[in-house]
Amino acid sequence: MGNRAVRCGDAENQVRPVSGGVAVTGKIMEYLVAAVVIILCIVVPLYAKDGYHQIGNAKFDAYKTVIAGGGILLLAAAAPYLFFRFKEHRKAYLSVTDWFVLAYALFTGISVITGGFYEDVVWGSFGWNMGFISQVSFVLLYFFLSRFGRYGRVIVMALCGVAGIVYTIGILHRMMFDPIGFYDGLENYQKAQFLSTLGQATWYGSFLAVTLPVGIGVFIQSRRKVWTILSGFYTALGFCTLVTQNSDSAYFALAGAFVLLFVISTENRRSMCRFMGVLTLLFGAGKVMYFLMRIRPNPDLQADFITEVMWTSKATWVLFFVCLAATVALYVMETEGGRKEGGKENGQYHVRARAWARRVVPVIAIVSVAGLALAIILQAQGALPEAVSGRLDNISYFNWNDDWGNGRGRIWRFSAKIFSEENIVHKLFGVGPDGFSSYVSAYYSEEEELLWGEKLLTNAHNEWLNILINGGILGAISYVGIYVTAIRKYLGNFRQDILLAGVAAAGVSYMCYNFFCYQQVLCTPFIFILMGLGEYNIRRIQWKD
């Protein structure tokens, strides 16, 4: 499969002869899909109508405009393509992931009917706009790219190029330089909350959680020098903005991505050397950016717990030097081994050692998360020894209450109560996409006002709990199934295409980040774009039409 798998030719050509009609209309679709998605990747992250004022709505308006205009062209071009395929009796191959995407679309449509908030869920809640139209657009993005993603690498280059611009502005904003004029007229406390062209730090973190792992994955897997240099610079830039954007959720997301990337890196010493280099860059970025930000500090920027650790902790200094030493040692081993082998790639680890690392590290990660959750539960119940409890009192994340996680404790408790009290129809099919707010206002308005005053609770601030309420059990299963099956396939085929490692890492990162956050226009469309490209590459590798 070696040479065939890495070519970008149309899989259809390898299976059976292609007629002129299918070939021509397919080529048109490939160009149109690339053009529309590239425009989307450029416009949505960079566009803002009036600085940070209603920037979320401005981003969605830009997304809606591109999707509406581009969608009409794509659907019009798809009609003759499907006609010629049908004429030749070409059957459509659907992967397991495809079926989960279709199931999600089906159950989302059913939830619109069963929820009862027809008008509210078409576009979704004001400021979030993750209603039925948005969900359909995500599904279409996936299918268009999974079938016509021939120019996927150009699309990824455009997305990462724009992300690099966003990162650079975000870094400058944290250093109190404003090259785009968005900070004009803002107080320091407002500057601490907003940055770059994306706005709120939480939304910025969601974009970072999707786009940064792609570059890291390419850096670890790339063999060509030019891609190694470009992706390495991109990774370093991403880490510099990660350690200054001040959202702890982003670290949790990257931790998940790192576990997956470690498993991938156990293939050989070259990849493991790159992985350790990535960790070195991460810890080094924390120290460098802390020094630079002290030159022009924002007095109102209060560092979150993990951000403070990355900046000032002695432990991160130790980790930096350990990772640096490991990187150098692995590089020397790889170079000397390659010289002994006559310059050929070497470094295949012992099979048992590689299998051990792949099993143990994910288990350690799972046990660590479970241990943290158990510690939080025991701390909340006062069941820990006083010496341990006293130490944990100083770390906010170990003290569960309604204010935990910037109020997520109260929101999650309230959201779990909502789901537990739903009728069987709503439990199975949900209240409609982005229908959380309408459902709460209709049935829990008094309690909502008691807990949050005049503020409206628009979602559960946990995408997986939110989809359980909005899409029901069936919608949630199909939605989670999309990510699980896609990531599993990418892990099984990343050797044939370096992009698959980055897309798999982005999928895990998205799932981890949105354990604390939610669907929105700066992250969800892009993860569906990446998964669509990943599916296209899988189909190409396996010669599926």
C-alpha cells in the first residue's frame, strides 16, 4: 500500500473506469468545496463587525453568509454529479462514521419535532446560534469534504495560516500591544477578558483546542524538512498563546491530545524525539512568555491556576530540563543509529516496550482523571485526612460547590436535574438543537431567576451534557459515535497520511475541551471540516469510492 496510499488521486479511478460526466462534475465539486471551505476558514476567524461588540453574532453572520452562498453553489453542482453516478449505477459506500453522522442528522431533525420549540431551534439561542440550520451545515461540511476533499492539504494550510495570524495577535494583546485597534476604549479588565480577533478567552481557547493539535501532529509525523520547520514554528507559536490565553480548559484539552500523540510517537525514536521536543517547547513557552509579559503587564489580568503553574512553578522548570535532555538523547540515538544503518531511518523500539508504553500511558491518564474526580468528591464530603484536605483547600478545583469552575458546579447540577425530570420522549429524542434555553424558560423560569437573576442560561456548559438534553439519548449516542469511530480510524491509518495524526489529536482535544464548554461557530464547524478531510483520506487509503 505504500506508494498508492500516499497519492492524492481519486479513489474512484482505482476501482472502476470513470465516465466523462462523473469525472467533470466531480472535479467541479472538488474545486468548489475547496474554495468555499477556504473562504470559511479565512473569514470566520478574522471577521469582526465592530470590534468585540456582539462579536459572537458577527462571527455567526459571517459563517451563515459563506455557508448560504457556498451551499447553494455546492448543492447545485452536486445535482448533476449525483445524476451521472445514478446513471452509471454507482453505489455509495458509507463508513461507520458516515452512518453515525447520518443518524445524528436524523435524530436532530426528530428533536426539532419532539422538543416543541420549533421557531426557537431553527437558528438556536441568540448569541450562540447552534440550532437546526447550524447542525445541518456541520453534517453537509463533513459529507462534502469526505467525498470531495482532494485539496484538503490546501484547506488545512489556509486554516493553520489564519490560526497563526490569530495566535500572533493574541500574544501581542497579552503583551498590551494592539495592532488591530480592538482595544481602543477598553478598560484593562476588559482587555483581560478579550483577545485577538476571536473575543472572549473561552471562545479563543476553543479555536486553539481544535487548530493547534493539527500542527503538532504534523510536526511529530512529518519527514520533509519544510513541513517540519513550518509545523514546528506553528507549534511554538501556538504554545506561546496557550500559556497566555488564560483558560485552564485549554490545558485539559491539550493533555488529552498529548496522550494520543504519545501513543502515535511510540512508533520510532524519530517520532518520540519530536514528541519530547514538543513538550520542551510547551514548558519553555511558559517561561519565555512570563518574562515578556512582565515587561508590559496588564494589572487586571489574574492568572488561572494552571497558567500560574506554567509561568512560575519550579516543577515546570524541572520538566523543561527533563524533556530537553530526553529530546537531545533521543536525537543522538536516532542520528547514531541512522549512521550505523547507512543513513536509513531506524529506531523501531522493541515490540514489547512499544506495546507496554501504548497500554500503560493511556491507563495512567484515565486513572489520573478518575483519581482527581474521586479526590474532588471526597474533599466535598469531608472524607479526606485533615492534612490532605488542608492542602487541597488552597486549590479551587478540588473544592466542589456551586461556584466550582466559574459557576459550572451550579450549572451542571441544574442541568442534570433537568434531564432527570424530563419525560421519556424528551429523554430519548431531546428538546431540540440549542433548545436548552427555551426549555428552561418554559419549565424552570422561577428556579432560573432564583439562581441567576436576570441572566439567561443558554446551555449546560458541557457539550456532552448539553447534547443529552438537546438531542436526547439517541442523539447523544450518535454524536459521540462520530468522534469515537473517526478517531479510532485515524489511529489505525496515520502511518499512511501525516494529516491523520493531527486530525485525531484535534478530535480528542475538542472532546476534552468541550467537557467544560459548548458548541459554537469558532470550533464546531472546524472540527467537522477536519473530520471530513480525515474521512476523505481514509477512503483514499482504502480505495473506497
